[in-house]
Amino acid sequence: METRREVRSIQVEFKCPKCEHGFMIHTGLVLTSNPAQYPHKCSNPECDHTETFVGKKYPRLEYEFSTPVIEIREISKVKPLQNLSNPQNPT
């Protein structure tokens, strides 16, 4: 069964702990450990800080649900209405 709900997207960033001006950006490399490790570099050109995060990449998007689930039923699975005036003879 298909369901739908409205979501709100949230961008998550990690501020550089060294210069406190730039943000940590994923370099594109992945260290294939378990869990994976992701090297990052500060976006501030004047800062040379690098850091590797375990299991997380920055920036990233997270989602929050803003409405309850709405069920979408396939039309072929919906039962037709019965004729209420003559329940013995459904049409």
C-alpha cells in the first residue's frame, strides 16, 4: 500500500571546531571500515583543518514529518458500493 505524508527538509552542517568560521565539507573519499568513515575539510580557505567522521557526512539533509500518514489505495482494490435499496441484488 502506498502512503504519503508531507515532510520538511532540514540541512545539517558541522561548523569547523578550529576556525569557527567555515563548515566541514565531505571530501568525497570513503574509508571502507565498519562503520564507514568520511574525511572532511574546512570550507574556509584560510583554515587547513581536516577531520574524519564515523558514519556521517556533512552537509546532509534530514527530514521531519509534518503531517500524519495518508493511505493511498489502488483503485483496482477498492470494493464497489452495494445497492442499498436491494441488498439481495447488488449492482
